[in-house]
Amino acid sequence: MVQSAIKQKNNDPAVRIDAEGLLTRELNLKLREVVSNGAQKIEIRNVYGQRYIGTDLDKPVEIEIFGTPGNDLGAFMDGPRIIIRGNAQDGCGNTMNSGEIVIHGHAGDITGLSARGGKIFVRDGVGYRVGIHMKEYGDQKPVLVVGHTAQDFLGEYMAGGILILLGLNLKEGEKHRASYIGTGMHGGVIYLRGDVDDFQLGKEVGIAELDGGDYVNLELFVGEFADHFGYDAKGILKHKFIKLFPLYLRPYGRLYAY
């Protein structure tokens, strides 16, 4: 039954997997099989909540998913590019090391959890605790760009990387709704298009004007976002952005015994 789920047309580089009726384990075994056989482009259709798709893959393969993948899509992955033609559930990009995830819809809670590299682009909104504990090391710096709004605890305990919240669904003058933004933040940077009230921010977060390096970051990553989803990057960038940064290197250091 699993073998018959794979199809490849003549002179077509894409390998197609029909996920209908496949359990999570069956689908992921089949995906690993075609990747190990050298496939460069894979289409997976009829995805209905199967988890861990692309987890721990370390080949530069492009995977296009049609449907709604389950939790921990792309977890620990190191190199693939995953395109989702639909929504993603919780934990997308969990601890990813490198690669790219492009979501043509919404993403759930803890998107980008502990990401240490790579890029995640979400066309619409995201859930709670998105970007929690993102980190960076050396030249590895994760990037997460969200087109709409986020729920509470955005960037919680963030230790590195770049998080951009565009609020493209907000009306003129409407503020972001998330509270506790950057709670426990001790590294990285958050860019918000639009505005927030002070009470919405964690006490560890400061607000600053953008400098030259910030504009370079925004032009690059908002430009990529616009290319993925058909937006006008210049139109997005002409609006006001604010920069959130950590006030302390180790905000909770005194809570620990030495």
C-alpha cells in the first residue's frame, strides 16, 4: 500500500507521494526513502495532520506539501526547503538547524521553537509562544517572518535570531494584540511593523529606533517574504517599524544557584 503511494512522471523531476490513508510513520518512512534515493523535488498531497514531516532531514531537497501537516514539521532539519500550501500546526521548525519553511497560510503555537538557524516565512498569523527560545551561534542566525499577527508571549526567552511581525491584517492605527512580548528575552531582535503599548511588552524588553543595519535586515527578509507570497515589499517597508531588544543578558541569572 505504501509503495503504490509514490509516483514519478517521465521527464518530471518531482517525485509525488499520495499521503491519503498513510499513518505518520508510514509517510515519513516513504519520504526518507525517496530522499535517500536522490530525489531533489518531492510533492506530498492529501496531507491531513501527519506529524514530523521533514524532521531531521539533512539533504538540500525541496518538499512541497498540499494539505495541513501536523506538529513538529521540519523539526531538527538541516538543509531542506519545505513549502506548505495550507496551514501548519504547532511546533513548525522546532530546533531547525538550517533550511527554509514557507507557509501559505497560518501556523500554530511555538512555531520556531528553539530554532538555531534557517528561515521560516508565514503568510498569515501565528499562535502562542512563537519564536520561544530562538538562538544563534556564530554565523547561524534563525529568521522568522510573520505576515499577520501573533498571540501572547511572542519571542519569549528569545536568545538570538531575527523575528519580524508585519501585521498586514491590521487596520490603519490598530495595534498588535499580543501581550508579554519578549518576556525573558536575552538575545536577538524583534521588529514590529506598527505599534504596541508598553504594557504589552515583557519587562526585559526595550524599544529603539532603527539603525542602518536594521533597515538592511528588513529590506532583505521582508523582500524574501514579499517574493514568496506576492506582496509589494516597498509598500510594506514604507510603514513605521519599531525595534525590540533585550535590556539584560541574563534577566533571570539571580534565580539560579552557583
